[in-house]
Amino acid sequence: EDKVVQSPLSLVVHEGDTVTLNCSYEVTNFRSLLWYKQEKKAPTFLFMLTSSGIEKKSGRLSSILDKKELFSILNITATQTGDSAIYLCAVDEGNFNKFYFGSGTKLNVKP
Amino acid sequence: NAGVTQTPKFQVLKTGQSMTLQCAQDMNHEYMSWYRQDPGMGLRLIHYSVGAGITDQGEVPNGYNVSRSTTEDFPLRLLSAAPSQTSVYFCASRSPGTGIYNEQFFGPGTRLTVL
């Protein structure tokens, strides 16, 4: 059974649109949830979330965690073609270094 | 700092061959991990280590061995390659904790094809 589920699996939008990516999880001993962006190479780090309700922001990207409902969202406003990538969500189960990844959301931003 | 380095970048094996994927980091990170990524999927944890001499299995450990004799190096050994092991392999490292400096750094990946 998947511990981390992302939705949607893929998404096509036009430049300027706002998108919301979802990540739900089910792990014991939750420590943190991480978002990554992957563009044909290794994933690059976006956010680490550990506390509910505290929004993390970086430019047009923001993310928030709900530890009661066991999910996180990643928002991207005013999307650009450079945002096209696979967005991965990962959860640290607290076993020191055991991360579970979702299958990712493939975002395609058209001009 | 070179960060996390992996060699080789590409490798083609025949079924039954063995090989070692190399991973090294120069950030003095205690934690290191190996993941595989298959097309259209996220990363799956193969093995991980929380320090020199300490390793443990992840989600998909079968067919792979690891060792951690130094803090810097974490090689992944394929014992007898199978076509099902065709994948992209990523090594990662991080320091313990959940602060903003504890993110996981990934190597560039090794693309392995088993014929």
C-alpha cells in the first residue's frame, strides 16, 4: 500500500495559471514532508514542512501542511514554462533516514 | 564542495553480471541513501545508512547490497543484474535533523540498462 499519494498525476496548464498539487500520506512517526522539483535530472529541494498551518513561501511557490488530515499542498501562482517539471512529495517516517516518495505530479505549462 | 558524486553516469550490463555503483559526498553528512526511479514513478528507497558501519534496508532491497566503511562513501552493489533492475539510480546524503539545513542532496544519477 502506497504511503504517499500525489494528485493529479499530470496536469497541463497555460502560462499565468495557478496550480495546486496535492500530497497525502500515511506513515507512523511522521517527522517531515518535503517537496522536490525534478527536471530530467536529480530532484532539487523546494520545501521542508514539519508543522501544521505554517505556510512556506519561495517566490511564486508556496506550501502548507495539515498534520491532522495528513496532507500537504504545493501552490504555484502565475505559472511559467520553466515550471514544467515533475513535482515530488516525500515523507520522512522518522526512522532516521527513511523517506517515502510519491509517484509525482507531471506539470506541463504551455506558452 | 563537489556535493554528491556518482559514477558511472551510464552503464549497460548483461543479465547475470555484477557491478558496483559508486557514491561519494564531501559534506560530512552522516545519512546516505540509494534510490531507484523507474519511468513515470517516484523514487523508491533501496538501502540507507545513518553512519559509518550502519546500514538498513529500504522498500526495494532485493538484489542489492551496500556497505558504509567511511562517512564519505556509500557504494551500491548489484549482485546478479536482472532486466528488472534497469532504472535510474540516485544517491543522496543529508545531515540529521529537520531544520532548513537538513535537506537531502542528490547526486546526478546513474542510468543503468540490463539486457
